[in-house]
Amino acid sequence: MKSINAKELSVFITGANGGMGLDTSRLLVKEKVKRLTLATRTAEKAEVAKSTLEKEYGKGFSTQLEAYGGFDMTHPNRIREAVSNLPKNETYDIVFLQAGGVVFKDDYQFVEWEGKKYEQTIFQNVIGGYVTLVALKEQGLLHENTRVIFAGGEGARGIPGLIEKPNFDGYAGFKSYLEGNDILPKYNPMNAIGVSKLMSAVLTIAVAKKASKNQAFVWFTPGLTYGTNGLANTPVLQRFFMEKVMFPIAGLFGFAQSPMQGAKKYLDSLFGVYGQNGDVLGSPEGKVLGAIVDQKPMNGHFTDRNFQRGFLGILEENFGTVIP
């Protein structure tokens, strides 16, 4: 199925301690990748993930497991410090950026950084991953042929009845949303995650345009998945309803899949079965599961050059560059 030799690969994955991240890590160990770095918010979570894999597969398996905390996607300094602690003797062939989650609050939350503020859902789902990439590049840890996968989501083009299609009055409208500088629509956590997924796709395309011919930056969503860590901060009753009632029903009728089912598709994207540089891939329009297709025609903001240049410009100015 795969045209690459997994045993020669060094892989870095954020949010590796639960849900999709842990199941993808399980599959990478099964494929016997040479090296797998489990990057999580705390050292304790990283060690738990490593211990889980060792117990399931035995300490004698061939993959070199590394556990590192400090990858808090809302704290650039902590991310940079965490990356500085990684071994410097080997670069990463594959980087999987999938840490993040929904911000379940009554109103918008913002992350302040060096005198500026950014909407929190975008920060922890997009900007934190970008900072991680910049730090890896600055430390010389990205292979010249590095393949980077940003975890996407169908919310980027809307899910009827669940997430409104993200739509802004041009790039200026988005910038006001990002910085909280104008009258914002009533806060809806699911709509906010949709916007964050949209902007991770916009960022992927923008970076891909500057990449060398041997690099690949791909935005990929395997389809709606239940049982991930995205609901970790949900109010208890709401989380119980979604995890025990809504998602199981959706799974029963084929509208959602398990983390392992999603992880298998992610594994294919990591290994190049799905996605070339600049691709934005996911389920067919109007569906949350199905054949993997191009998402770009489903929301004009994906390919809006003003969005691409403007958003990447903000990130490069304030957080550094991935590609000179």
C-alpha cells in the first residue's frame, strides 16, 4: 500500500496522548517507524502515552519512542523551550500537527502575546502548530524532504446543523475576528472550531506555495470522528451527551467514525497515499464521511490570496518563518 520504507522514518506528532493522536501513534509503531516523538502539553502526559505504547507492544519493539512535554499550544515560549530540548542528532521526515481542541466558553477567549491578542481557538489549533514548525526549523530538525500534515476538519466548509460555513467580509473581516477588534457574532464554540480549521487550511496553502519541490505541506481531515480529545474541556453534562448519545448515534448511522478508523486515514496521509504539497482534502461536500476529495471548491476563502498572504504575514511577523 505504501511506497516508502516506514522503518527509515523519523516522525513527530503533537497531541500524542489521546484520541486520534494516540491511535495514530499506535499505527506508526505497528508500521515499525524508526523513531517516534510523542509531543504533549505536559511531560506526565507524554510519559503516559509512551508507557501505554510500551505496555501494548512490549518494550522490545523496534520503534525508538521519545516522550516530551511542554507543547502547550497557547504558549509560544513553552513550545520553543520544548523543541530546544529535543535531540539534535536527527531530523524529522514527518510532522503531524493535530493538537488543539474546542474552547467551550460563554464568550470569546483571547491569547495575548507580545502586546497583541488572538482568538484562542485559532491560536491553539493553528498558531501553536505554526510556532512548533518554526521552532523545529530554527533548531535544524526539519528534513529537507519533510512532509507536514495539518489536522483538518469538515467544519472548515461547514457542517449543516452543527457548524455554520465560515464566511467573512474579506480578509479585513477575518482580521477583526482574529484580533477581536470589531463587533463579533455571538460566540459559538463549534463555529469557532470551524473557523480555526478554515484558517489552518489557508495557512497550509500559503506555506506550501513557498516550499521547496521536495517538501509537502498538506491539510487533511479523515471525516467526522468521535472519541477524540477535542471535548476534553467541555462541561460535564454536555460532554456526556455528545460522547454517549450524539456521537454513538452518528456512528451507528454512518455519520461518524472511531478514532482508530480516522487514524488509519491519517496514517495514509502521513505516508503520502493521500495528499501532495498544497492539497486540502476531506469528505465530499454535504457529507462528514466518505471518499477523500478536494475541499478547495467548497469555501472560497480557502484559495483567497488575500487570506493567504494576510494570515501568513501576521504569523511570520510575530512568530517567525517556516520557509525563508
